[in-house]
Amino acid sequence: MIGGTTDNKALAGLRVLDLTQSLGYASKLFADLGADVTMVEPPGGIEARREGPFLGDRRDDNASLHFQYLSAGKKSVVLDLSEEHDRALLRGMLRNADIVLDDRLQSARKADGIAYEQVSELNPDIVWCSVTPFGQSGPRAQDAGDDMVAMAAGGMAWLTGYADRGPLVVEGELAVYSSAQYAAVMSMIAYLGREAVGGGQFIDVSMQEIVALGTETAPQFLTLKGIERRRLGEDERQAGIGIYPCKDGYVLLYAADSGLGTGWSDVVAWLRESGVPDAASLSEPEWFDNAFKAKSENKAKFRVIFTAFAATRGKQELFEQGQARHIAIAPINDSREVFNDAHLNACGFFTRIGEIDGTELRGPGAPYHLSQTPWAAGLRAPRLGEQTEAIRMALADEAMA
């Protein structure tokens, strides 16, 4: 058990300081697993406190539902780092911390005397993870950025949207949340590996680089083949890759011979064995060339052939037969179909029991719950500066001891 605590939560005893403004999801992951997480907030609170939606349209420090979600189970300390007294208090907190989550450049922290290099002299085992738009070094390290900048600079916006329109950044702050996940995972790895490397370490996370990783093979296509991947929207990439109608809905098919796969060959064999008209023509050599399959007329031809085949079969039948042939094909289901899925129900994946106003509900009209991951209300988010005085006193007592 981390820290030698008797608490039964996985990370109980782990001490995390969150110095970030909008990357609270990283420390939320720690708090949810029982770590002791303290947010160090500036006077007026972090930006997340002012992000909607708000409870009852209130506009106070504690009404943001966004903040409540990210901050449940954490502590809040308000420090003005322009004041030496508060910087000294933070140094005292850093002396006892295991992990620090930050979103500032080390050059800025060094001016305040709290950079990793300085703090590690006081606490050699500390793990400091910094998430910035472009990392700590390089030509753009000093540039400001946010989720939209990271999505654009990382290339994801270029690949998202419709072919006849400009780049698109979807809602949800995917770059921020992805970077927060990387920060949490890498911080935990560094913490667990302290003995192996002889102490803590500094982790430099670039949001732009995290987004670039999410573009999968787009950079390699450009570097190795000179091919610039573009956004396709709802259009099929090529024949055999797309969404196709069937007897009772739609299926997603991915039939390609990339790597060692034989997806295209297997689909064509399936169609030919089923006696589908014109299926034999798909075995011609040109159909094994991706550029040929990407032409609009050839995508249209395959769609006609495959749709004629799929029109007489349900999506579950296509899924099962495709799996038996090692073909990547999957049904596209709505929520009702997922909840009524025979396999999931046989596994007891969902339970159809709920409660509203103290009345237990059963039967077809009752809410669904995941059977293996029961939900329970946790701790609330802290009020602004709720633990400031308690931590000040604890550090004062420690200094006097």
C-alpha cells in the first residue's frame, strides 16, 4: 500500500500537488484512486471554476459543474506566488509532495525559486510533470496555446471535418484531456520507478506532440511516401472501407490488405462464394491497388456489389459470418440494440434495476447500469482556499518540531 496507509484505496498515501489552471483531469485520476491531491490556486481561483455549465445559473466560485466534476475529492490552497511568504509556503508543500502536475515553463518557475531543479535539492524523490503547448524547449516553447492551437499544430484539425471545408476542431478539449491522461500515466510510472533510477525526475509533455501521436500514420505517409493525408468527412476512404447498408441497418466494413492482412481478398472470396453478381471482377489485379480503389467510380461499383449482398442479411449475421472469416466488420447499433445484445446480456454486462425517489424500478422501463462498475457518489469539490489555513498551520508546526 503506497505510503503505508491502511486505507483500502489504490493510491492512498500518494501526495499530489496540482499547480495547473485547466489540466485538472490529470489530478482527478489520482484523486479518484485515493491520492491526497491539493490544488494550489491563485487568488480568485483557477480558470476551471469559471467554466460553465453552472448550477442554477449561479456565477460563484463553487457553482461550475465542470469544476465540480474535475475537483471532487481534492483540497484547495490559495497562494499568491508574487509574495515571498506564499512562495515559501509552496516550497514547504513541495518538500512533502510525491508528484507535481504543472502547466508552466520551468523558466517561469525558476524565477520564483520553485523549478524542478531547485525543488529536487529539497526533495530528491519528487516527480514533476509539466504539460505545456509545445514543451519546454524548441523554437515554439515560448508560444502560448490552448486546445484549439494544439489540435491545429498537431495536425488533427487538418484531418478532421469535410473534404470541401476547412479544418475542424470538435468540442470537448480532446488535446487537453489527452495530455492530462499522458501526464497522469507518465507521472505514475516515474513515481513507481524512483528506486530504479535513483530518485524522481522531470517529465516534459508537449500537447502538440500528444496530438501528433493521435494522427496515427499521417506523418509517416508524408515523410516516407510524400502523401499528404486529408480529411474525408463521411466519404469512404476507398472501396471496402466505409459504412454500408444491410437488411436491418448498417455495418462498418474495413477490408484492406495493409500489412499482413488479407481483408480485401477475404471479402471478395465471401462475395464470390455467396454468388453475388460481378463479385469475380473484384479479384482483378487492379483492385489490389489502393489508389485504384480510392477512385470515386470504383468506390461506387463496390458499394453496389456489397449492398446487393448485404441487403439480404442482418447486421448481426454479417458480423458473425465476417468474424468467422477474420474480416473486420461490425454492426452499427443504437443504444437499445446495445442494451438488448444477446452476448452482453448473457455475460451480465448490464443490469436493469434503478431507483427514483426511493422507489425501486424493474422491468423494461427501468434504467440500465453497468453491472461490474457500480456508481457511487464521492467526495465534493473543495471551496476556494478551503484548506489554506490548515496547511499553513501544519507546515508551521512541522517547522517548529
